[in-house]
Amino acid sequence: MPSCKICPSMLSSDLSVLASECQRMLDSGADYLHLDVMDGHFVPNFTFGHPVVKCLRPKVPRAFLDVHMMVSEPDKWIENMRDAGADQYTFHLEATEDPVSCIRKIRDTGMKVGIAIKPGTSVEDVIPYIDSIDTVLIMTVEPGFGGQKLMFDMMPKVRFSFDLQPLGHVLQIQYLRDRYRHLDIEVDGGVGPSTIQACADAGANMIVSGTAVVSSDDPRGVISLLRQSVDE
Ligand code: DX5
Ligand code: ZN
């Protein structure tokens, strides 16, 4: 399995001081920084885009920045994100009709390529692209918000995915891990000390954790706990 990476999601940090929050996470042992870009269209929430990433980059010059693009037209922002200093561009498979073109454009910029899938999307849908990407991001909540727990109850369609999720997603990850041993397999949404073990057992090695790490009084302790679970 590729080495374990612990990636705090900065969405739940104090965004008015994003750079110092990022530095706090790096000082606490974070491997990557996970930046959630939302356009209010692909997901029902709005965050920030490449201008913020561009301001952040010089403040954390050595950090690996993984931008999780929860946007409707992911091919539109590839150049901007590269110019802003992103290291990995992770787009949603559901957001584009031409994933091949998206992958090629990202590769051309020199950034690493990630494909994310929502809970209702089958992992088989990623297989045609798997040899040309670096990371598969398996969403373990519906994308759009950090700190999710029971929000799904409000949306019948989402509840259907949620009912399938506890078992379904572990199986999805295992399926990928069994066949593609060198792929980075990322999990994102509701991951923390109490839920990491199932993800780790299933083969995830790239762990995004927002609320559990960023809102903790002891981010270093939580990061090292998460790391132990994946490494064991
Ligand atoms: C949700 C985002 C996640 C989120 C994770 O759409 O993609 O990265 O910030 O936060 P937690 O760990 O709090 O679920
Ligand atoms: Zn994310």
C-alpha cells in the first residue's frame, strides 16, 4: 500500500486566518492540506476558489495542496489552480462528461490527478480512468459540508445512499485496493478516531479529516492516532 497520508480538511478551520490554520496543521504533523472548493451549484454550499489558493501558496511554500473541486465545470479551473500553486487537482466524476479530457489537461499542467465519487456513484465507473490517475477519492458523506452526521435524514435520495454507505463504501475501497495496490485511495467525510478503522481496514491510505482534527484541542494527538490506525 502507498504510504499513509493524513490530510486535514481546512473547511472547518477559521477561514479568516486560513494561512495560520494551515501552518498549525502542518506543525501538528499533517502530510497534505485538503482544500474544499465549492461552487454553490455542484454542491449546495460555497467556499473559495483559486484566488484564495494563490494567496495561501506563498505562506505555506512547502505544503502539498490537494484541491477537492466540488464544482460543475471542473475543466474550467485547471489552469487557474495550477497558476495558484495547487499540487493535486481532484475533480468529481459526476461533474464532467469528458473525464479523459479533464485528466489530460490536469496532467499537462504537471499537477497530480484525483477523481472523486459521491456515495451514490459506483467505483466501477472510475475503472476506465484508473491507470491515468494518482488518487481515487471515495466520499463517505454527500459532499458539501464538513462535520456531517445525520443531515442525510432530510433528503430521501441521500438517505438511500447513506443506508448503503457503512458496508458499501468499505467494499468499494477493498475492491480498489485488491486490484490497484499502488493507487492512493482517499476517504473524505466524517472520518475521525472513531471511524478511521473501517476505512483503514478496507485499504484507504489517504485520510481526509476535517472537524475531528481541525476542531480538536490536540490536533497533533488526533493526527498521530489516525496515522497509527492506517499504518498498523
Ligand atoms: C465535504 C468536504 C470534506 C469535509 C470533511 O464535502 O469534502 O472535505 O470538509 O469534513 P469532516 O471531516 O468534518 O466530515
Ligand atoms: Zn473534501
